[in-house]
Amino acid sequence: MEGYHSPSEEQAAKLMQGNLDAPVAALNLFWFNERAQYQPEDPEFGTPAADVSGREAYATYAAEAGSKIAAIGGHVAFSATVDQVMIGPDNLNCDIAAIMVFPTRSAFMQMMTAPEFQVSSRHRKAALANHVMLHLDGTPFTAAVE
């Protein structure tokens, strides 16, 4: 499977066409690199800080980004290790599946474009061999929280 880490221009444009006030949930499928793959522009590159597993790099991302996500009203509704693909192609056998919930599409877009979030995203990109994100109607998730 081709590795993905960021939305395409078409996907980003479609995101902006939706109802900006509607809640959105994101089903994330994560495949971890065995070892983190920091890039030359990352401060960790070539240092002992880069010599970590993909899971460890992702934990750094989660710690940094978690407070930024919470500040805009987002939260992780669910996260678990994937046991197996029961129905579907075997290349969907990811390491972890998680659902993140945002109060509005606008809040999700705010997070994605915030410079401080972009700085933290280097850990996510180093951690993951692949990342698939599916947007869901967030209403059932936000109604359960209220």
C-alpha cells in the first residue's frame, strides 16, 4: 500500500466545502514504522532523539498535540490495537485504529493549519509508515459527550 501522511489538495479542498459548523469525527488507521523516520529538516534528525521506535515517536506526538487538540474542543473517543482484518483487503491490517472527535469541521481545520500543530506533526510523520483518515459525521460522538 502506498504511504500517506497528509491530505491531497483535492481532499483538503473538499474538506473546506462541508458545513463548517457541523461536528466531525475522524477514523484513523495507523501503521507504525519499526524505527522513526525523522527527516533532515527535523531537529531530531541525526541525533540520539531520532533513535526511537515509530510507536515512541507517535507517543511524543500525542503528548504534544493532545493539549492542542483539547484546546479546540477535540478529543480521542476511541483508540485500540487492531487484531486483524476480518472483512476486506489484508493491506488494511494496521497497527492501531482511533476515532478523534472535533466539535466542528472549522475546529478540525484550525488544528490542521495551526503552526504549533504543524511543528508537532513531524513526530507523527516520523512515526508512521502510513496513515489513512476517514471523516465521519461527528453528531453521534458529540451527542454522547453533551
